Amino acid sequence: MRIVITDDRFGWVDEERRVFAGEDLAVADCRSEEDLMAACAGADGILLNQAPMTGRVIRGLDRCRVISRYGTGYDNVDAAAAEEAGIWVTTVPGYCGEETAEHALALLLSCVRGIPWKDRGIRAGLWNIHRPIHRMQGRILGIVGFGVSGRAFWEKVQGCALSRILIADPRGKAKLETAQKRFPAFQGEAVSFEELIRRADFISFHVPLNETTRRCVNRASIAEMKEGVIIVNTSRGGIVDEEALAEALTEGRIASAALDVFEREPPGRDHPLCALPNVVLTDHCAYYSAESVSVLKTRTALNARDVLEGRIPKTPVNRPRTAEQSGPAERRAVRGA
């Protein structure tokens, strides 16, 4: 079997080599469709990070049976095209829920306590740096999305003496009831997204990027938020209209924001949010710990191995016809080859 890692971002492939011991494992540095088409020719399985796995690339794959993505999302994969081509697409949900929750809490506390502003001021020779700071006690937190990281975040904020914790999720009530069976003393209230943004003093986002969530933070939703709200985003950059957010931060409608993700990454020094003092920025690292990366790499490789050994993968995002249902000749016919 030929396995291709299209764009290694970590600098080592020890876990993948252990999973595919004895197989042909190639490591590429793909940035474009053309890079992918060249590197993945003849591949049986693909381990993909951030390279653009478009329909054009997928339709040119003549042997591939699985595209296994490193991460929880698959924004850069045309999963529908893969399904038509008989190719499984898999992800690794939940591998970094604790890390993302910890990072979201750190970002929220940084904004509430003004830590980045204090740090910059002291480095510039200032002291007794005054800016409005209000205690978290008695205030309302909104958590948008109650999957693995949203629930972990909910667990971690229980000791902050908040008056309310609001949760907006399509299955929020059922998920909250399940969570409270384990932690019956933990507070939480399932509400609509619209109600949450009207009531919350702090809002933390833990949602996938899809047509429902894309730019859900926009001029209209910001206008519904409390003046002085704090926003934290550790999910996907595309859920925020960054121009609208920058305007609201400049005008003071939003007190501060903390972002780990951006629509375009890296955002570049000329990005409007980079010039604002009331913004905390990190480099899409909420997922990261030595432990989470090892889990990610191992599970990404295992997802691909399951398919290549004839098993249904544990965490698929599409449902193609399997190799048992259609052979290579039939799959080539689907692609129009």
C-alpha cells in the first residue's frame, strides 16, 4: 500500500510510521491543488492536514480509498466529491477537547483581567496601568456549541461564581441533561442562540464551521449583544465577520475579544484586528499539547488503516460505497475516467 502524508506540520511522523510499519509511507509538502495531484498519484490512502483537497484533486485520484484528516474539521476537503468517488473522509473529533477548553478559559481570563495590556504596559516602563476591570462573579456566560470542547469548557468554568451559564446548541437541552447526570450540581441553561447573545456578558464559541454557523458573529448579531460583551473564539475563524468585529471593538460596543482562529491564516500584520489594543490573539494553537498531538497523529493513521484493511472507519464524515460494494473499475467509471 502507498500512504501519502500531504503536509506534515509537526516535524515528525513517528506515530504514523508505527501504524503503517512496513508500508510505503511518503511525506510531502503540498500547498496547492497541483502539489496534491503530483504527490497523491497512485496513493491508496491520504493523511491530510491543511492542503486544499478539492473536487478537482479528488476526481484525479485513481486508487485512493480514504482521506484521513488531521483535526476535528474538514473545511478544506470536498467530502461530497469524495463520497461520489467512493472515498471515505475521516476526522479525529474530541482529541483536543481539554486543551481547547483550557485555552478558551485562559483567553477569557486574559480579557477579563486585562493581562495582555498590563504585560505590554510594564514592558514599556509603565506602572499602575488603569483600565476598567469587572469581576466575573455574578455575570452571565454564554457557550455556543456543546460538543467535546464546549462541554469541557462548561465543566472548567463552574468555579467562577457566574450567575448563569447559557448554552446554545441544536441539541443543547438533551446534551445538558446528559452532562448534568454526571455533574448534577453544575449549573447550565439551554437557550437559543438569539437569547444567548442578548443575555451573555461573555460568549465563547465551540462550533464547527458550516452554513449555519458561518459568520454568525456579524453586524446584526453584534447589535443584539450587550454593550461591553467579551467574545472568545477557539472554533473556526469563518464564524466571525472580522470587519464587523473590528468595528465593534473600535467603537467600544464589544469590550474585548480573544481569537485563536481567523478566516485567513496567518492573518498578517496588516489585519485590522492586529492593530487594536483590546484584542488577544493566538496562532491557532488551542488544540495543542504534546499529548493531544500524539493522539491526533495516531488516530488519523488508524482511521486510514481501518479503511485500507476493509473496515468501516470509526469517525467518518461521509458515507461512500465501500470497496466491497464497488471495485476499482466501477469507481473509475463514477469519476468519468
